[in-house]
Amino acid sequence: MNSSVQWHTLSAEAIAERLRTDPEKGLARDEAAKRLLEGKNSLPEPVRPSFAKKLLLQFSSPITFVLVLAALATLFLADFTDALVIAVALLVNVVMGMVQEGRASRAFEALKGSEATFAVVFRDGEPMKIPAEELVTGDLVVLSSGSAVPADLRIIEVHGLTVNESALSGEWVPVEKGTDIVPEEASLDARNGMAYAGTLVVSGAGKGLVVATGSGTEIGLIAMELAKRDESVTPLMRDIRQVARVILIAVAVVMVGIIGLGLLRGLPFDETLFTAIALAVASVPEGLPAAVTVVLALGMERILKSGGLVRNLLAAETLGTTSIILTDKTGTLTEGRMTLESLIGMSATHTDAEGGEPRELLRAAVLASNAYVEERPELEGDEKLVVHGRPIEQAIVLAGLKNGIAQHSCLIERPRTDELHFDSSRRFGGMLVLEDEAKHVAYLTGAPELIVNAVSHVSDGKGERHELTGANRLYFASALASAARDGKRVIAVARVDHADPDFPMEQHLSDFLAKGTLLGLLVFSDVIRPEAASAIAEMHDAGARVLMLTGDNPETALSIARMVGIAGPEERAYTGAELSALTDEEMLTVLQEHTVFARVAPAEKLRIAEVLKGAGEVVAMTGDGVNDAPALRAAAIGIALGSGTDVAKEASDLVLLNNGFSVITVAIREGRRLRENFKKIFAYMLSTNFSEVALIGFSLIVGLPLPILPTQILWSNLIEGGLMNFAFAFEPLYPASMKRKPKDPEIARVLSPKLIQLIALVGTITSALLIGMYLFLLQTDLTHPEIQTLMFVAVSVNCIFMAFSMKSLATPIWKLPLFSNLFLVGALVASTLMLLAALYVPMLQMLVHVTPPSMLQMGIFFGFGLVNLATIEVAKWIIFIRARREA
């Protein structure tokens, strides 16, 4: 298709002719299939970094930089064997980093692939929902509130349509759309007859013809800018980079100090530099950044398998600290599959649509519904017809089909002339139809307490219209209260006779509604998700409060809340109107004492999130509508329903692909697991590095020869950093972690005060044992190379045994299931084999500079590892376990 065509300067008829399409029925299915062969409606994939660039990026880490300097220094000393070993260690670290980041990249690609978008189009005159990437030029697309514009469109029909075009213009104020032709020189934001791919429908509805897809769209022209991958750095990654920078600076200062001290003492320069290299190598936790990346990637993969799409790394880090969950009711705590249970008219309550009154009531609701039916010829039985739309409108259309009131037939008899989309702040919506050549009628559905009190007349079910009396209103209010107490959803249906083919302006809608006639109430049931109660109980055990914020009736909300364990028997429901009348301080008090809030508008949700956030709470909030987006952005964790609008998903951090609350529980549980495993990795790597640095530093200060060589340290670090830290990523979450409050510093912070104390205490104890062992060995008849070999064994065995103890920082090792993490078991076996290979394989003996110890010596040093393990358990008891018991 010619991209130079100025579509905004052409009429709808001219565009339809140029695109060879029907502006009312859309393309034929066969023609659409042919056009799809020209290319999908998708932007080109960003250029992936080459293998060489990935390799160079691995060397950009400050931690890797230290090893590069060490290798260069050994080359300077002409110690080619040590240089080779350091280079091999460096290569292994880089390869491990690339492999692990490759796994993370594949996980992120899987997440990206789960976030598919869809579009509603007319083909062969029938509405159908298709993947947005299958759109072709000439398709007739339906736009509705909350949806993303899937391609560049020339608008041919509007009903109060406004679009957020900030993706193109940077301006968040919605743009009102029309069908006008505008001059060729008009800027993008002045082309009100166009809707562009990547923008979002804020309100209203409309239709448009696809004029450009994929890279041919306006956003495709700046695809390189929009297709950049998210390179945002999370707080945890910033902490790691900061640790790496501190280590680099400390290493540089210490190396200069060592060299200066050695020169002052008159020591040979090569010996002094060699000592400095050993200390530098000992201080480097090489595998830390890659290990953290893998922990995050695996966590996001697990959440995805449970039905949750994490949209950014920050959310994965924050999930475990969530202290308050603000959840909707429909679709989250319930299955969101509404079923029409009864119809309440002025004369009686009906359980089916047989007879005059209930049939006319249901027909009116079908005409007011914005849901639509898609026929899928390739399927059979009940699956052949698929209904799309809001759950309650789907239920209306399905009930109509079961009772012989097909929406399609109704609209042929009474064509639509205008739409009034349901709005949560207005609390009603509907359709304007042409009853005959001179008469228009608006059919409306919405909140019963609003409509019953707003309209002036009521239908008696026999075709007669009477003034609505106080007794009538009391009758319907009683029916509403009875249904709501049973947890039912209720809507009112009304009609308004109208002379014009369009709805009045928004500011005149209340006067318009006052002329209406109440037709009756529809009562719906929605099954509570079987897992909802247990998921909420688990959140309560984890110290997270669950509050229900819903637009539904207070009695209905309270009934459901009690059934799932959110509210107690004496709990009352606050309404949005009551909250609006409170100050922030008063609102906070209510939020701290109550759990159910009904008839809450999106603006009130936003204020609730901000008040709780201001009080120091970590808030997770669910939402699905366009107007929920600000509140989702304000929450620490914005959670969009998979069935929600594209606007809500775009504003969210987590998308519930199956809508269920239990996915939130899984995500928070996984967030706790992530943080626990981060702590284990930090404690393990920094403790082992602490003891190595202390051992070498002590020897330097007191003037003793090196207890362990740089190549031996590197081999030990391969055991520690190349295998063990990666294995911690697969550690399960132990039950005790889900019993701790989110504001507990041990949950809220990764490098918490107690963790730092543990690292310091374990490092000190292990250092003391290693130094004591070294001093003892110096008193024996062993040669210094033999002593260095045994110290190499001691350091390596310490790494192996410490890993078992670090499986849980708050549980004694004898209470842990030792084989709950087969990856760790495998890493321990592989690490032991690597140690034995270095000691007894002749070629490796030469590289690592060891002499093979006797079996007795090996047995003694494995016993030393067990003693060290016992002291680590004592340190855990002092820092974590005793403190928890005393608390």
C-alpha cells in the first residue's frame, strides 16, 4: 500500500474505494487471507547484539575487570602458568555469564510472547476478534473504550471517541476524534479523522479502516526508538553494581598499599605484586551479577507458568514485600462468568424469559448491551458462538440467545443510531435505537440504586407506563437488598423515548435519565473461585492485608467478602461516597480498620492507593478499566486482569492471565522466594570471599608467606561462583518465610542488618579457623607448597560445606530437607569432583600448583569442613534463630 497517500485528506468513501473494501461489512475473509501474505501487522524486531558484543559486555563488569588486571600482572611477571589459569577462570566466568543471561533472555522472550494483543474487525459483515498482527489494509476495525489502536486507521464512525496519543505526541490529554477531512499540512495531533497504532482509546467508541500496518504505520517510522529493549536498572542491580565498584576501589587501594609496604620492607617487587594479585583475586565475587539475573529470570518464569505475566524486574523484586492488596471482586475473587438467574419486574420475579414482562425486559437489556457475538464456523456445538464484552453484558447476550432473543435479529429490527458506553463514574450506559421511522428509544442498564431513584416512571409489565411512586421504589430496593445479601449482582434496565438519533451531551444525561421508564431488575450469579479463600488466608498468614475495592453494591460486596475470608461477620462496607467525604487522615484510619469498600470509583481507588503509600505501605492493586490506570501506576505493584483493557495492562507491573486472585498469592510467594535466595547468594559469596581476604591479609600484615596462591583461589572460586551460586537460584521457599510480616526488615531489605551481621560473623569465624589452621601447619615439617595445597583444600571444603548451611538462614541444617534442591546437590557433587581433579590429575596439579595430599590429610580437612559447618550453624542461631525465638 502506498505510504505516501495522505489519508487524512480523503473521505471515507474515497478511502474505501482505494482500499477495495466495504465500509459497512469490511473485507471478505478470503481477501483478508490474501492480503496477510504481504506481511503481518507487527514492527520489525530490534537488532540483537552480536556474539562479539555480548562477549565484550561481559568484560565491562568491574568484577571482571579485576581479573583482567590480575591476568595482565601475572603476564608482566612472566608467570605464564598462573596467567593461563586466571585466563581460564575468566573465560569460565564469562561463558557462565553468557549462558545464564541467555537463559534470562529466553525467559523474557517467553514473557513478551505471552502479552499478545487482539483487535475486533468486521469480515463478511460479521464481527470477530483476531490477533492484531493479522490485521491487513482495508480491514474495518471496531474501537472501544480501553482498547489499543492496533494499526493506523482512517476513522469513519465515532460515538464520543477520545484517544490518548501520548505515544506519538507526548501529550496525555485525550484527543477528541471525528470523521472530518483535514488539510494535507495538518500535524499528527490535528488529524482528528485518524487514529494511529500504539495510541489508546480513552472513552467512547468508533470504527475505522486500516490504512497502514506494521512498519508502514506512523509509529513504525520511529520503530527503532520504540523497539528499544527495556534496559532499566532495578534497585537490586544498582546495589550489586555499587558493591562491585566499592570492591574495585578497595582492591586498587589495597594493591597500592601492599606494593608500597613491600617496597618499604625491601621485598622483591615480583613477590609483592604476586601477593597483591592474590588479595585482589580473593576479594572478587565473580559470579554474583549473573546469579542475581538468573534468580530473577527463573522467578518470572515460574510466575508465568502459574498464570501471571511480570512486566518488569522491579515488580519481581518488590512482590515479596507487599503489605496490602487492593483487589476487585468480579473476575478476581469470582470466576467472572455471570449467569442470569432471575428477572424482577413490577408484577413479579421470573426465573426465565417466558411471557410478556420478562421477555420485554430481557430484550431491552440485549439491545442495551455492548457485547457482541462472534461466529466461528470451524468449531462445533456451544463453542461455535463466542461472546465478547464485559462479563455482565456477555451474560445478557447469552441469556437472550438461550431464550430466542438473538442480538443480531434485534438490531436488524431496531438499528442502533448511537452508543453510550458504560462509565464507572456515570454508572450506567446503553444504546439508542430506531424503533420506527420517526421514533428513537434509548435502552439503558446500570446501577439499580441510581436508575431506580433517577427515573420518573415504571412499566407495569403489560405495556403500560405509570408514575414511579415511593412504594414502587421501596419494592425494588427490597428486591435489590435481598439479592445483594446473597452475593448476587443486580443491574437495572430502563428505556427513554427520544426524538434525536444521538444521545445528549454528558452534562445533560441526568435530565435525560429523569424522563426514563424503569423496566425492571436483572439478577446475576457469579461463582466464587474455589481457590480464592485459601489464597486470601495464605496472604493473611504472610502478614499482608487484603481489602476489597469494587464498584458493586455494598451488600453484594460484603457477602462475597465474608465468603472468601476478607471480612468478618460484624464487618460493614464503606462506600466510595463516604470515603470521599473524609480527610486523608480519617481515610487512613478507616482503611486500617475496615476491609470492604463498595461503589468505589477509579478516582477514589487512586486516592486510597496514595494514602496507603504515604503511610509506608507497599500496595498491590488490581484493575481492568481505562480509568484504573492512574491507580495502577500509583501502586507499588499495579496488577491488571488478563481480560482488562490494554490501557490498564500498559500501566501495570503484573498481568493476571487467568484473572484469578490466587495468581497474586503465587506471585507474592515467588517474590519472597526471590528475596530469600538473593540473601543466600549474598551471604554465601561474601562470607567465603571475606574469609579468603582475611587469611591473605593476616599473612601479609604479620609477614608470613602466602597461605594460598592466586590460581588456587581462582579454582576455589570456580567451585563457589561457577556452580554453587547458580544452584541457589533453584532453592524452594521454606514455609517459615511466608509466616513473616512484610515490614520485617529481613523481608523488606535484601542486604538487611542481620544479613550483614551474619556475613561478618560467619566470615570472622571461618577466617579465625583458617588462620588457626595455617599457623598450625606452619609448625609442622610440611614444605610450604604442601601447606599451600592443604590450605587450598581447607578453603575449597569450606565453600562446599557452607553451601549446605546456607540453604536456609533461619532454620538449623538438621531440620532442612537436604535433597529439596537437586541442582544444589548436583553442584556439590560437581564441586567435589573439581577439587579432587585439581589435586590428583597431573595436568591440573601443574596448573593449580598443588601436591597430592594423602587420604588421611583429606579426611582431616573434610572433618575441618564439618567443624566449620557447626560454627556457621552457631552463627545462624545467634543472628537469626535466637532473635526470632526471643521476639
